[in-house]
Amino acid sequence: MNTIKQRLLTDWHPMRIIRLVFGVWALVQAFQVHDTIIGVFGVFFLYQAITNTGCCGVSQSCNTSVAPNVDNKGYIEYEEIK
């Protein structure tokens, strides 16, 4: 229970706020226009905002690694191209 509360109340960045606003707006429009597709998009963006996930999910598998290829002595290994 503590992790759900922590996930909801922390890490609010501009993209998460934009997803929340767009999701609420889409759901309001879906109810006013009686359009199911807009409602599905609204639920999708609200889910992303509430759970703090992106298109890649919680695993953040779209990110690239920042650390370079370093051997055990701390030197970066380069390959010479001829």
C-alpha cells in the first residue's frame, strides 16, 4: 500500500502533468460527444499519468545505457578500424 501511495504522490514532472490534463480532457470530450475512441485514448493517458509509465512501460526499456564499455582497470576499450 505504501508503494502505491508513493508512486501516486512523487515524481510529478511536466510530461506526467500533460498526460493527466490530456487524459481528463479526452474523457470529458468522450462523454460530451458520446465517442468511444476518444474515451479509450483518455483512459490510456490517465493510466500513464497515474502509474507514471510511458509508452515503454515501467521497465523504461527505451532508454539507452549511459555507462561506457570499461574494463576492470577503469580504461575505456577502443577498437582500431583499418
